Amino acid sequence: MSTITRSDVAYVAGLAQLDMDEAATERLVDEMNSILDYMAKLNELDTDAVEPMMHAMALTNVFREDEVAPSLPRELALRGAPVHDEEYFMVPKILDAEGGGA
Amino acid sequence: MSPWYEKSAFEIREAVASGAVSARAVTESFLARIDAVDAQVGAYTQVWRDEALAQADAVDAKIAAGEPVGALAGVPISLKELICTQAGETTCSSKILAGFQSPYDATVTQKLLADDAVVLGKVNMDEFAMGSSTENSAVQKTANPWDLSRVPGGSSGGSAASVASATSAISFGSDTGGSIRQPAAFCGCVGLKPTYGRVSRYGLVAFASSLDQIGPLTRDVRDAALAMNVISGKDPRDATSADLPAEDFTKKLGASIAGLKIGLPKEYFVDALGSEVRTLVEKATKVLEEQGAEIVEVSLPHTEYAVSVYYIVAPAEASANLARFDGVRYGFRHPDAKNVTEMYVKSKSEGFGEEVQRRIMLGTYVLSSGYYDAYYLKAQKVRTLITRDFDEAFKACDIILTPTTPSTAFAMGEKSSDPLEMYLNDIFTISANLAGIPGISLPCGKSASGLPVGFQLLSKAFDEATLLQTAYCYEQHGGNDLGLPALS
């Protein structure tokens, strides 16, 4: 398999929405390479004819009747939010004043 | 008479239900024990003193009124920090959930309360259940009650330390790759990971959804069976919970194991296994053989790939599950964010600890475009091979017997600098989660330095009754009651 570089770490951090400083990036390059090297062991196995296992139980669709039931009261659902009003979760500005994306 | 905190859940429930002791007196005994020893052990992150006494009083009132009481009436329990409770906080021992009050109870919490258990509080864990030593908690350190300089194991380290130090009669933890069984082995208690789907995951904060299960850590096997009677069952709120008739898990306790076939997988008795652990596990095998079990050798040829598969599948699922902690609906939001993207990035980066960020990074990488087939798909295929190994082995035996861990509890700080070395500690427990089968760890003695050693029994899916029967038989005949650690 491939070797992880600093730019790989930066790219993955971007996907994961994590902020990595220089020291953390260096550390992760080493750690991820050592962990992924160990995992390369899996390539010893020929799995071309093997079905992947997505889940511990072989479930397909689990259906139920679509019935109205009590759900979480709004004030409880909002209780844990860092910022909220009576009805909504509040977040910082999504669009800037010029109309572009943040 | 020995104090109530030394009693098993079964004994406590019998005494409370028969009126021999009040639930309040039992609860007070455990609270006093917490006051006496938990400053050293550090199992509890929250003690719910007043709420626990109020619950105990409610049980006593039911008994005084002649009303029937539940299967865990008056039994003081603790819950791992990731099991949702409307009371108190549910922090997953993470900064990102500091102060979080769940708006609902987990199904397991509801069932325990409905059966009149008394919740003493919440116990420590590795942040988001990621770790094998509880050193990844952002809240506090937890020590192994048998040697305070050593780790209790993890991720349910607070649960195991609490049961071992007799500050709760039963603790409920969760097991994704060994997180109940490994700390149970390190702390000398019984730890059961049920079959995937046996216990509802509703209200269990998700780590790796195809692997997670809630289970009990107890002082003995009968208590584990009692706990399973309460928490098992189909839950409409968890579509992966199995729709099976209710079962009495105590029904085979005490039944003879004559003729039962116990398989020893040769791949587990390898060089990495410490000699003290090996000797004690072999002794335990002898005990079961003397009780009439037939010992056979079996093979689980893909065992050496389990750690690789697990550390691809679990971080992949975790990276998706943990994306929900975005600072919008609950948890920590960084105060300096100027826009939404900054809010996500700053909140996660500041809120998640080092190991959690490492796993999110690994999981994101193995799912990312160009690497999905090489890592994630490959791991899922090998997961199939590992599961087939068990299907084959269970054609030749009813129960598989293995060590739970390669060694006894390690020193704090000993493995925390090398993530891969820490991951390899899970080598004997991970396969059961990948295959979805149940496993139990129980004590089989102590090392020369006085540290508990555990061994593991595995069964076919949904055959916890035979697992408990075998474990109970060992417990009755193994002569390995460890007693309580010396804590002042």
C-alpha cells in the first residue's frame, strides 16, 4: 500500500474538519505510516472471491408500521445546544455579506 | 456479618425483596465504600448520592406496600459515561461532551430503572471508548484496585475498577473490541459481551455501530446472568436488536457440562502470550475437563489478521459517527468561530482528544477516495473470513476457550506512547466483535505479583445460556475467588 505524506495528512484533516498544527502533522505521518504498514498484512490474503461483511447480523430491511408516536419535546431537544432560541439551533453566519460561501 | 458492599447482586436482591435489609441501608453501605476508597481508585466521574437514596427509598416503599419489586430491586449499580441518562451528565469522558445532559434515557437505563436497580452514578472510560487502559479519559485517571500504579484496562476501566473495589455491585459497560472483557480480566471480575443484537444500543453513544454492545461487569457469573435477564430484548428503537423470545439466562446455571465440547484455538496459544497467563488458562481448562467437558483443538486461521481488520473497520465507522459532534445541537462549541466551517473545525479540534482525533484521521483515510477498496473493502472481506473461521470451529465444539489478554495489567504510561502497541493488546478479544458472537471473561487466578488473570469463553451467536453455564461451572469448581483488593 502507499506511504502517507504530510500533504496526505493535511488533506485527510481537511476532510475530517480537524485542525492539525505542524507538530501534530509530523506525529500523524509517523503513526499512520506505522499503523498502515502493519495493516498491509491483509494483502497476504486473496479475497477476490470473498463477499464483504458489512454487519455482524445478516439483516436486510427492517420494516415497521409508520405510526405516530411521541417524540422528543422541543425544549428537551434544544436543551443541550450551545446557542438556541425558542425554536431553533443557532449557528454563526453561513453566508457572508457579499453573498459568497463562508 | 460482612458489609453489604461485599455481597453479590443476587444476595442483595434476595435480602431486599424479602425485607431482610432495606434498599437504603444497602445503598448507604455502597456510598460509604465509595467515600472510603474511590479517591484512590478514581472509578466514579459522578456520584448521585441524593438520587440514589431517593431511588432506594422508592424500592423500600414498594416493599412496605406489599407491591412486587423488580429483578434488581435495591441493587446498587454504576453506568459507563457513554450510556445515556436523563439524570446527571453523559460525557463519554470527553471534553466535547463536558456537562452534556442527555434528553432521554438509553433503553438499557430504562430497563434497569424499571427493574428497581439503584444507580449510584457514572464511571470513567477511555474517551468515546477508544482505548485499552482508560488513560484516554479527558476527565480523570482510574487506577487498577489491585495495584494503584497500573491501569484498570479499558475502555470500560471505570466499570471494572468499580466492581473490583466493591463500589458497585454491577457496572454496565460497552464492548466494541474487548472493552468489557479486557478490563474485567485486568481487575479480576466477570465481564460479558453479549451477542451483537442481544441488547439494544439505543442511547449508547455510538463508536462503531456494527461492533458495539452493552454488557455487564459483575462479581460473579450468576450476577451476569441476572443482569442479562434485565437488559436483553428487541427494541423498536434499535433496528439491529434481535427479535427473539425472552430468555432466562440463569436457566442452565448449575447444569452439568459433561460431554460439552470445548475448543482451544491453537492460534491463541502463541509466543505473544505471557507464560503466567498461559499456565493459569491451562489450569482453568483442566478444571473444566475434570467436570466432564471434552477438550478439542480447533483452528481459527485468520486470527492474525483481526487487529488489522478491526483498526480499519472501527475507525471508519467512528469517523462517520463522530461527525455529529459539530458544535450545533449539543456539546462544546468553540467561542471564537467566525463562521460555520470554522465552528466545526475549531470545536472538533479543541473538543476531541489525541486518540479520538487519530482514529478519526485513520477512519477518514481508509474511507477516502482511492483507498476505500485497498483498506475498507479489503478489511470487510477479511471480516467475512474471520467469521467463517468461527462457523467452522463451532462445528467441532460448543464453546471456545482462550486467554482474554496476552498479559496482566500494565503500568500507567507504559504503552500510551505507541498506539500500535496499545492496539495489539486487544488481539484476543477483537474477533468476537467482528463475528458478532458473545464472549465472557472470568478470573482464573493471580500472577506472582498479585495481579488478576482472566480467561475468555466464546459461544455461537445467541448461545449466552451455554456460555454462562460453562463459566458458572468453572467458578464453582475453579477455587479462584480473588476476594477484595487491599484498599485502605
